[in-house]
Amino acid sequence: MLHVNLVMIEFKNVSKKFGGTNSVLDNISFLIEKGSFVYLVGPTGSGKTTIFRLIIRDLFPTEGSITLDQWDLFTLPKSKIPHLRRKVGVVFQDLKLLLDRTVIENVMLPLQFSGVKDEEARRRAEEIIIDVGLAEKLNKFPLQLSGGEKQRVAMARALVFNPEIILADEPTGNLDIQTSFQILDLLKSINKRGATVFMATHNEKLIDSGGDRIIIVERGRIVEDKKARQKSARADHETGKKAKDEKEELKKDKIKLESLVEEKGKNVS
């Protein structure tokens, strides 16, 4: 049993029903340790997004309790909610970037809404944008960015309050595998600095690339909670790519050799 001070998130016998009878989550319980990297895995409709929405108080449980860093989320005074939300950085698959605002303006928004003066908000936003590798894109608009760059903007926006936990709900769902690994690397670097990362995904290659735990949900129930495999999916991906490239090179060499043999035969005749 973990000491209470080491627990970042705890769900105790949590159920969530919509419309009185439709149970989206059914009596789930789990702990997430501070500083850990945990995958939440399951098919569409299994309850992953509902779990995240409960953590940010976008929804309330029908039964059970949820604590975040020892705070009971649903008995918390309203005056404490802004402080709580600054502890949590959220990145959803639906990026929710404002298309008529530049990269830096999008990242500044949460700070401005919290009363931070424009000059300070711009300084902090620029620092985070540089940190996620978008120094050259400060004044670009979302439609001028690639999918991976847009996701980095969303992550920068989630990081402006230096949160203690990052909730990433399918952050690579619309990205190719190479860009997905880049986003995963960014999340891992954030985790190494001390932040807890709770990431929902169905991409097995990402899950195989390392982490601390995997929580698997199906039809609103936890069916497995285990240590993450440490096998490197990226290594598998690179090995597969290398083998494919080598196969192509062999094919080209074979064609060249056949061409030379044919040419030599012509010269002999």
C-alpha cells in the first residue's frame, strides 16, 4: 500500500451513469503514484475520456470518491477549484486551438484568463513554446502548422502553469507513427522533470516503448492493471524500417547485376 503522500490520483469504487441506467464506469478503483507514467488503454467507448473528465471535475461520479493529491475532488470548496485546475494540464485529441490566434496567442490564453498581465503571459508562453521545439512558429496560425506541431502547441498551452500532472487523452490519435513517437518523447521528458503523466491511447507500439503501468478498461471496468513492458517499440519500428530499406537495396543490386550480366552476354555474342 502506497503512503498517502505518494499518491497523485485515487479512484475508490467509482461509477458513472448517464440517464439513470446507462453505466459508463462500473465500480472502478485504482491509484496513480506521483511522478509515474501510466497508460490508460481501451477501445473507443470503454470509459477512458470519462475518467479524465471526472479528474478535471467536468463530470461528477454517480458513486464513489476521487482524490487528487489528497484533495477530495467533489467536496472541494469552489474557491479552491482554480488552484486545483492549475495542478492539471490537459491535452485532448480535439486540440481546441483558436484558428484566428497565433501560436503564442493560443498559449497565452490560459494565463490571461487567470489574470496574468499580458507582458508576463507572453514571456511565459514564449518560454514554453521554445521548450516544446516551436521557436520558429511563434507567430504562425494553426492552419499553417502540421498535425504534430498543432499537438505541440496544445501541450505548450497545457504546461503554462507548470502542472504536477498531465492528462493526455489520445494525444497521438490523428498522427503518423513517427510524429506520435515525437509527442511521446515530449511527454516522457516532462515526466522526467517530475510531472505525473496519465495518457490514454490504443496504440500498442507507443505502449511498448516503456512506462510504469498500464491500466486496461473495457466496458467501463478495469480488466487489468499491470507493469508496462520495457521493450522498445521504437527500436522495433526502426529495425523494421532498416530491414525494409535493406530489402530495397538488395532488390536494386539484383536488378543492376542482372543488367550487367545481360549486357556482358550481348558483348560476347
